[in-house]
Amino acid sequence: MKIIRRIADYPAISGAKTGLVPTMGALHEGHLSLMRIAKEECDVVAASIFVNPLQFGPNEDFSKYPRNESRDFALAEGAGVDILFCPESNELVRDTKTTVQVHGVTDLYEGAVRPGHFDGVATIVAKLFNIVQPQVAYFGRKDLQQCAVLRKMAEDLDFRIALRFMGTVREPDGLALSSRNAYLSPSERALAPSLYQALLGIAEAYVRRGSHSVRADIEAAIAWLGERGFQVDYLDAVDWNTMQPTNIVDESTWLVTAARLGSTRLIDSVNVLESQTGEVLR
Ligand code: AMP
């Protein structure tokens, strides 16, 4: 595995199909699953590790975000990464006066709770696309709105890159793997799977009852999570093409949530129909 720290050193690759997996490091099985899929589908797997300062708000966890290079390097190599791009902050974030802003799909949810977050994500992912020039890029659907934003960006800016959005890897008790899970105290960790249970409960109620609206179930789930100690930033049923609320349930309908347990912010999402049938909808 080649480790590249400077943009100028990034190798030009022609003739090979390159797959890119952007990450912020503190790698876990969710990241590694993306790298392994890239390995199956591409000739060259590139991954990036960059804790992107542009996507953190002033009171967020940028400085305490977990970082462990040597562990990450070993895990990435084990998952089949050929080129690992890990630039210093000032290599990617210079005196940048250009920002990629995706409108519409960023209006609500993470975009509303974390102003500027998706500008930071889209700007850095656009730069990674230009540096690495992959044919395919891989992202996790746990961060569903991020997928919607990047899909729109790639479409609007004519990036000739296929985006692949992959399923969420979970702990055996259902908690979605996340680098931020390391912040949870033992008692918070024990409560954390309730977030996924709440989403599954809403999806299950919908499928059991057929065409009824999910609104009442959503309100009940927010109250239930509140009783268990979560501060829910949002929990909603959305059409992931628009990232707007919906009452209709079809293949595009997802339940999305973000909630804080103590000082840890967890996010999760499930596709309503897929979560009940086990069938993967694309
Ligand atoms: P991050 O390092 O949190 O920026 O995540 C890097 C990529 O890994 C993003 O595309 C995430 O959506 C994806 N990812 C994070 N957690 C998971 C998970 N539990 N399962 C699948 N993909 C994930």
C-alpha cells in the first residue's frame, strides 16, 4: 500500500479502474466493507483519511475526533487498499475561496442542524474526485443525506464518476458502527441501539398496517427516545431523492434520525421497505 501525503505526489493512473473510498479515519468495519467492495469491483482501490475541518461546526468535535494513523494504515492495507491518501489539513484546506454548495437536498435534517456542514463535505469530496480521478466512489447509506448531496453534486457538476451507496454495517445489537461510538460511556452504549430499534419499530408498524401514515408512529418514537435519555435532533420519513418529508411509503422512503446521548451525537437511517423484507433495493 502506497501512502501519499501531498497532492503533488498523487500518482496519475491511466487505464485502470480506480475506486475511491473517502473517510475521516478511525476506521471500523463500516469503512472496511466499502474498501472490500471497491476491491471486488475495481483494479485499484484508493482511500482517503482526512478529518475535514470544513465539515465541523465551531462547537463540534473536530479537535477530539479519534485519530490513530498506524492502526488505520494496517486496517486499510488488510482491506485491500492500494493507495492511501492522507493529506495534512493545510494541504487540502488552503486559502480556499471556492465552495461547492448543493441546494435543496441540504435544506433539512443535517443541513439544518449543522449549517455549512454539507458545503464542507461537498467541497472536499469534489477536491478528492479531482485529485484521485476515480471511476467509482463508495459511500455508506448510514449517512443518507450525504449520499443524496453527493449524488446531486456529481450530477450537477458532471463528474464522470459512478457513485455507489452501500448498506450500513451494525454491531450485533443493531447500533450502526461509527467512529463516534468510541465516545459513549458504558451506560450510553447500552442505550444506543434504541435509536435503530425506534426506526425499525416505525417501519414495522407501517408495513403491518399498510397504507396508514407514519406520522403518529414517528411522534411516538421521538417521545419514547426522549424518555430513554436521547435528545432527538430530528426523526422523519423522507423521500431520499429530495430529502423532504413524505407520507407515502415506497422504495425511496427512508427513516432518518440524529439524536444525542450525553455529548455523543448518533445518526442512523433505514429504508422502510428494505428493513422489513431484507431485500436490498437500489
Ligand atoms: P466517515 O469516516 O464517518 O466520514 O465515513 C466514511 C464513509 O464510511 C462514509 O461514506 C460513511 O457513510 C461510511 N460509513 C460510516 N459508517 C458506516 C457504517 N456503519 N456502515 C457502512 N458505511 C459506513
